[in-house]
Amino acid sequence: MTTPHIPIVAGDKILNEGSDGVGETHDPATGALVATFARAGAAEVDMAVAAARDAFDNGPWRRMRPFERGRVLHRIGELMLERREEIAAKESQDSGKPLRDSYWEVDCSARFFEFYGGAADKLHGASIPLGPDWSDWTVKEPIGVSLHIIPWNYPFQLIARGVAPALAAGCAVIIKPAADTPVTAYEFVKICREAGLPDGLVNLVNGRGSFAGDLLARHPGVDQITFTGSVPTGERVLVAAASHAVPCNMELGGKSPQILLADADLDRALPIVAGGFLTHCGQVCNAGTRLFVERSIHDTVVERLHARISAMKLGAGIDDPDMGPLISAAHRGDVERYYELAKSEGELLLGADLPSDPGLARGAFVRPGLVVGATNQARIAREEIFGPILTVIPFDDVHEAVDGANDSPFGLVAGIHTSNIDKALGIGSRLRVGQVWINAFGVGLDVEFPFGGYKLSGYGREKGLEALAAYQQTKNICIHHPLA
């Protein structure tokens, strides 16, 4: 079977070669080659930006009536669902996530295009009263060419999350996928073309982030950047963006707390707690990797969580196991170092036992782990690991739990588990995070409400109607019309 090859897409040009050579992507469960891809250099970056600029300045997209743009976006969502099986299989193979999570990615991506397709003709301005003889109003205009730098953990869904509102606002976009997971980005572009999106509105630049990504972020033809990824990489993107003073949406890391009170229904809460740190092998920016648990139930909670993770089945994502592999052998090495750190800062339960199944030997697999006996000041409780490790910290009263949850350089999301609604709302109002979940840690295909963080978790908001603001400029028009 011929190995698939992922090209660079710049307007109507499909470039199978890039001036930075050829990259490879591998199945993290087996190490097998999944695809090759063209790596962009300066020439291809310039071509993609020029195509996006021409499509924005001279193409038909902004001249279309908003409801017509909305219909194209709806069609993109429909095509995603029609190709659900194919895209999910490619995503599981390329990223390692269990197949059910890949199905969710496709479904959620379609919802973004449904949601923002419906919003395209509702981007209203406002009338501002200045008194007699004056008329003043605002107009919402697209910001221009929007660059989307995508991480490897949710490549298909995170493309849709940013591109859908950008297109609804009237922008042209350039997608820079992660080199670890380029496969479904090309499927996304093909769907956009099939749906009737004009050439140049969605462009694909594969390549090294340190090279092609940096060139794109510094390019004077880019008007806005949406970035999802780590804090160190985000800082480099911000420096590049500052070179030509363009606004950025920054969704960075997290070390999200979950607070478990003694009055919670443990049968309901513990599966949510476990999912909060185990989903996609813990490789999630908002993973709930710090558990503050009321001291009276600490031992019971640890015992039940330990039993749960001990029974988990590991395997290739395409087989839909309880948990798949990490993204790469290199990242597995990073996570294993945190297992060693956990042993020195507390007691590590299970995580040090690396998989012994010969069928997993070639993959980037680790066992999930619980850390007990560590404080909130330990590195294991403060640093983002991007792996399936939960630090369990006891507390005696809710004020202690809130203080501990807020004592973090991050502030992305938090979970609260309790049967007392007064406590839940009181705790939630005091947490310095962008989203608070009560008796939950996620709500299915949650595209309707804004997502983003405080502190080192970044700024700006994705999802919901608030996301549209990142892709719009506000123009004020004022008329003086006195009667003679």
C-alpha cells in the first residue's frame, strides 16, 4: 500500500514538495509510518500568505451575503458528518486517541460549523446616541488573514474551533498543523473545497513549528493569530506577533483543580474525576490533574481510583481501548521523568509500572498514576505534565480547598463535586479560572459557551459567540447632519 503524502495548499495550488524537505508522522501505538508530508520553507509560506491575502482582498467571500456564507459553513459541517468514520479512523491512527474520542472530535467539529454558520448573518453593529443632529453607529468588519497554529492533541477539532468563527466573520485563514499530526488537517481542507469554499480562504502550511510556524507568525501579511499550545511556545509566538503588532488569541496550558467534597455522590463523581485526568492519556490542556479531596474521604477515594486505573486496558487508539498511547516516544520520556519526580515528592501508586504486554512494546504507552502525600507546592502539583498523573491533596475546609486551587500559575478550568449547591456556587465564584464545572467536567459537544483561561493559561476566548470578536474589527461611523 502506498504511504499517503500530505501536501501544502496555497490557494488553488497543491504543492507536494516543500523547500524544507519531507516530514513523517507515525502511529504512536506501533511506531508504524502513517504518512509523509511536505515541509514548508520561506517560499511556501509566502505563497500561502499571498493566496490568503488575495482571497480576502479580492475574492468573493466578503461580497457574499452573510446568509450565503452561513450556508457554505453548514455544508462543511454536513460533509464532516458524512465522512465521520474515515476521519475518525485517521485521527486515531495519527494521534493515538481511542476511537470514541476521535468520533467526538468529528461530531464537535461539525457542531462548530453548524453554530457559526447560524451566526454569520447575525454579526450586528450598534447605534450610539449622540444627541440631535448626529448619527453614529458601529460596523463589524473581518480582521483579515487569520493564522491558526494547531497542537497535536486535538488536531481536527481545534482547527474547526478557530476556523469556523474566522470564516463566519469573513476572514481568510492559514492553518499550521502540528508536525506530529498533519493527516486530518488535509482532510479538513478537502472538505472545505468540496463544500464550495472559494480558493485561498483556507490554506494549509505543514512543516516545523520552529521554522515554518515562526515565519508565519512574523509575516507582515498575517493580521491575527490564534494559538493553542504550551506556554513556552506561546511566548515565542507572541514575540513573533509583536514584530508586526497583530492581536492574538492565546489558549495555553493548565493544571486544573477538581474539588471533591465529602457530601458528593462518589458513584457519580469518581468516574468524572477519572475522566478529567485520563482522557486522551492526560494530553489535554484542561485536564483535571489536581484533586483536592475532603480529608474524611481521602483514603476511600484513593482506593477506588486506584482500583479503577489498575483495571484499565491499554491499546492502539483504533481499537478503542480504555486509554491509548502518548503522542510519541520522546513525550513518553518526559512523562516518565515526572513519575520519578513523584516518587521523591510523595508516593506514586501504579504509574511506575510500565506496560509489560509485548503487544504494546513498540508504542508510547504508560500506566496512569496517582500521587499521594505530595503538597500543592510540589512540582508534580504545579507543572503541566500532559500525561495521566493525578495528584491527590487532602483538605479540611472549603476555604483551604479554594486557596489551594487558586495557588497555581495556571487558571484554565476547575471542577467541583458536591451535593450542596450553596457550597458549589460559593466555591465557583472564588475560583480564578475561565470555566467552572459543577458535578461535571465537560458537557459533550460544548461549542456554545466561551472557553479560555486566566494567568498563564492565556487570554482571549474560543467557542461561543464571544469567539467571533477575535476575528472582527469595530469601525465607528459618525455623521453630523444639522438642519440649515
